[in-house]
Amino acid sequence: MSISKRVKKYLDQNDVKYASIKHSKAYTAQEIASSSHIPGKDLAKTVVLKDKNDEFVLAVLPATDKVDLEEFEQLTDLEGVKLANENDFRDLFPDARTGAMAPFGNLYDMPTYVSKNLDNNHMITFNAGSHEELIRMPYKKYKELVQPKVHEFRIK
């Protein structure tokens, strides 16, 4: 599986200029950063969270960072937020390999939250459905298309 068809179609329909970056198979954000020769602070990872009502949201942050769940709860209207396990969300992204979801919650009816650490970047690079390919595109265009909520929710 390569780039998610849903993401590719959405980017193409919106005339987004993006680059596809192939890398050796990798599963963790740090492995992907190393394999693709991208600094971890410049690679966005997508983390699936769920609240006490089993509602899912996406948290997007640099590969080097971790979500501060308490801080995340305080910044959002969500309660009982925890990391979703792969079995929880496997079927929510039918066009992506588990763990390689693109940070486009809007395409999957999920709110998307982006770390302030990414908000000042010129470009954003992220998994796009496979464990062997990334998409790199202008962050400004990503923000326009996804309209994420931007907060500081990383462990400091």
C-alpha cells in the first residue's frame, strides 16, 4: 500500500503541490525520521486519542514529542483522554496501514489538533497511509485544508 487514495485525491482536488518521499520500511516516528533523513522535530506524527465516550481525535506533533494527556484534556472539551490502541482505530482508516495514518482528521470525521511546535513550520512531512512513504507539503496549505485546532500539548 502506498499513499492513501483518500488523501491523494483530496490533495490533488485542491491543487496542492506536494512531494512523495519513499523510505525503507519503518514503523515508529523516530525510525521513519532516521530512515528518511528528516530531523525528528520536522516529521509530524499522527497519534490517535480517544475520550471516555470512545470518541476519537487526532493529535499531530513532532516525532520527537509525546502528548501530555492531562494538558490535552485541559485545552480541549474532552474528558478521560487516553491513547487509543491499534485495535480501537484499525477500521477507522481503511485506506491506510495501521499506524501510518495521515494527519487529516477532516477526511475521517475526526477533530484534529496540531502542536504549536509544528505551527511555525514552513513545511509539514507526515505518513500518508504506508510505512514506506511520506508526503511533504506546505504547512500553510495543510492548515488551510484540515483547519486543525492548534495547542501546546506536548510533554515538556
